[in-house]
Amino acid sequence: MKSNNIILHTARAAVVMFSLIMAYACSDFLEEKPYAFVKPGQVGDSNEAAQQWVTGTYSKMLDDMARWSYFPRVLEMDCDYTSGPDWAFSSVGAGNFQSDEIIDSFWKGFYNLVFRTAYSEHYISLMSNVDSDVKDNCIGEMRFLKAFSYFMLTRAYGEIPLFSTQESVAVMNDGESLNKPRAAIKDVYAEIIRLLAGEGEEHGAIDLLFSNTDSKFVEGHASKGAAAALLVKVYATMASASMPAGTEITVKTGEAYHYDASGVKAPTSIVNRTFAKTAVAGYDFDWQECYTKAATYAENIIEGQYGNYSLLPYDNLWKRGFYNKTEHMFMLCSVSGDEKYGTHIHRYFSGQQDGAGNVSSGMWIGSRWHWYQLFESTDYRVLKGVKHRFRYTDDVSWNGGSYYPGTTEYERMAKGYTDDDGTVHNPVAPYNDGVSYGYEFGSSRCMAFTTKYDDVTDPKIERTDAYWPFLRYADVLLLYAEAKCELDGGVSAEAVARLNEVRRRSNATEATVSGNGAITSQAALRSAIIEERAKEFAMEGDRRWDLIRWGIYIDAMNAIGGINSDGSQTRYDENNIYKYRESKHLLWPLPVSEIDSNTSIATNNPGWS
């Protein structure tokens, strides 16, 4: 039992809020013990009291989930374009999901959030001295977070138990049984949609929440636009997963490496591979109806019906002063240096630094060479969005450092060269500092590391205030493009226009429908949009779920492999991460403790015990 002060850090300020204190002694991952501290009636009945319930609920995403570093990095550890050292990718990176604490914590964390949202909504609804719009907004935030939790859970585990508000309150107050069967996927999505869009006379989060232009909106909280964006993502997931088997999608992939004539491990260029979509179990929705609804909500966001949203200039996109405003629609917000509410996001993706700016620990998750090859060299997402020069603390002793990528262009910039006329060209900035820079293909210390999480208050500490972007306006644009691609048939002009909005922001060549390199078919447009998502949302926890909802996850993962010096085929990427997958990997296994303790769940997901 412990008492905590909950700190929710918004884009501009840290606000100290009232703590809702929890005691943990759980044998079942779904179980959260009753409150044994400040009783609900002691919280008060006012605008401030309602907000205290809300803040205490948001804190679960930090203290209960992100605090232990498993989340949200678990979202990036199993896809075709991500890699790192085998010890950091653990069992999850190799496809060994069973009884892994990272996977199990995902189940536990989101179900704790489910119970907290319902419990908070119940007590907020009983208040009588709260302004009606404030009360509605607080309830809307709880419904948004509950819908978000169910969406994250069903993508990962398929069929999952659903709990009503009354059941959740009974669990929290009375410790009632949590033996609940798994609901069918169609019922889970019906509940998610009800929470977001409402049903009958009951309002959903979209109706209840403040927009980001409302004077009472608090930056860092869920908004009307965020709820609508989540619903766009929900409908697009339902639609794409329900698309007919055999639908063709082209992915840039191929063998990860080979050995050259001198016996050196060398990169292999990406190739186009066209995969036929397989059926996604449990998804038999009307895909046209779902895409129509996704397009409608996306268009409403674009037209400003739910607030003010737009793409940021690339140079501002990953700067803290621009978070939670026009593009970043919903983020995991954290607190610098706090043991409970600081995260390891910066450490894992950007690297904890020493006093000289060298990487002293971390920078363990990066993108593979195949991902980097998706881009033109002038695209800001690799020109500015990837670290091209970095040093680890242990490089200092031998005056070394690394450059990326290992192309002739960057080798010449980093090491200098002598041209055909005998003229010597010295290294250029920032490599002209007297350090000896090198590149080692196949080293997990030399990958395409993102700059998305660089901007933190203090990069030298382990727990920083790096924010995680769950919903961005760019996602709305690309999902709208995806929906129009499938609904319009042929090469949809509207889909190409929205695709090009994202490309223009990153200085990428715009898509055309005529001339060299033109998109000339619906299948080509579909593939271009999915590829754009891979480029735009790298290291944001989207790629695995895009592959799964489109029914190409197994094909994309198993296309990687490598070629040994003796010509034999491997199932590893260039950093020795095992990428081979089977049908059982389409869903994560439920925690064994859940199977053992919940008498209403007799078996695990297919292939797992």
C-alpha cells in the first residue's frame, strides 16, 4: 500500500494533482484491489474533484505501464523494419511471446486502466456540484481511455473480456469475481464504437469532450478531435482486416544480408514483393461501410468540425513546444527525472547521454537498412529524422565514432576521399572534428536511429520527459487516403492528394498519376499508402498492427532472412534478430496466470498454452 502524488505533465507545465492510491496484491492480471486509502466520498464534489479523478486515471499509463520501460517499446519490437541487440529485443523480438513479462504487462496495464476509467466515471457521474460541461468532458475522457484500452487489447489478443461500469465498480469496491469470458471481436468493436460515438440517447466521447479550441481544454488531455481520430483508426482497422483475401499489396523487402566475395557481411538492396492478403480471423465486417465511416470522421476532422488540426512544419514536428496542439492529437506525457512518471523512451530510442553528448546507455531500438532504403536522400524523415553521426562513451578511448548510412556519400563526408585527379577531400561538418568515424553493417550499434525522441529536458538522466505520439493528424490524412483508395476504385484523386500532403511536409517527391514513376492502379496506390505509413510512423508503434490488419504480417516477416557465406538461407535479420513467424504469432498469448485463474477462459490463443 502506498500514497503517491500524481504528476501529469502537459506540453507547457507540470501540474501536481491529487493522487488516487492503489494497493496491489493481485493474483489475476485483471484484478485491481479495492481502494484502502482516501474514500471516494472524501475526494469532494467540485470541478477540481472531478479533475482529480481524471488525472489519477491518466497516471495509470505512466506509473502502471510506462514506468517499467516495457510499454510503449513493446509496440515496436516485432515488425519487419525494426531491429536492435538480441538481449534488448528479448523473447518478444524473436517471436517467443509465451509467459514474457513484457507481453503480460501489456494485458495487466490496459485492464487496470479499463477498471480505473469505469470506476472514475461512476463517481464523477454522482457529483452534483460540477459544471455540466466540465462533468461531460471528464466522463468523455474516461470513455476515450476505456475505448483506447480495448482497442489496444483486441489488436494484440483478439477476443477479450468486456466489463461494464457496474461490474468494474463491484470489482473495485467489493472484490467481486473477475471470471468473465472473452467477447467476440465484433462485440469488442461494438463497445469501442459505443464508447466513442455513443449509442441511442447515450453520448460517446466525441460528443462529451472539449475540442482543442475550447477555452476549458487542457493540453495533454483527450479532446473531441482525438476521440474522432481514434474512431477513424478503429474503422480503418475493421475495414482493412475485413477486405477480401487475395487483395494484393506490394512491400519493399527481401534478404537482409549476404556475404561478398571477400567474406564480409554486406547489405542487400530491397526488392518489391507482392503479397496476397490472408483472411484476418474474427473480422467479417462490411469493409465498405467501415471505410465509409472512417472517411467521414476523417473528413470532419480535416474540415475542422472537431477542432483545429494541421500538419506541422517538419522542423517543429518533434519539438516539445509544439506537442499537444495542431498535429499531436493524443500523447503519452511524462515528467523529467521522476521515478514514477518519467519514462525510458528517450533512453531506448535516442540514447542516454554523458556530459559530452555521447551515448552512455541505450539507443537500443532502431530501423533496419531496408527501411532507410524506402526514402529519397532528400526526404527530411531520413535527412533530419535519423542520426547520421553518433558516438558511444566507450568510443572516446580510441577517438572513434559512427556514421550512418554506409553509403558512398556518407562515407566520403565522414572519412574524406581522394578523387580521380588526386585531389584530397577532407571530412566535412559535422565529421571534421578530428574523430575517426566508421560504419559497421550488421552491428546493432550502427542502425537508423530516430531523432523523434531527442528533445527532452535532460538527456543525461535515465528517466526523461520524452512523449509518445499515439495519434497524429498525419495518421488521419493517411487513413483518409487509404479509405478513399478502397472506396473510389482505380487511382483515387482524393487519396493521392492527402498522400501528397504528408509527402510535401517531408520534402518527398509527390505522387503522380502520369509520367515516370506514376501510380497507375488501385493496388499500386494501396501499396504506396501503406509504405508511406511505414516511413511516417517509424518508431511510433504502428507497423506491426498495419501488417496484421492487412493480412500480410507473416509474409512480410518471413521475406527477410539472410544468405550465409556458404549460400544457406537464414531466418535472421542483419543484427541476428530471428524474424521467422507462424500463424500463432498473429495474436499474443494471454498471460498463463489469467488462464489459470479465470474459470471462464479455458484455452489460450491458437498455438499458445
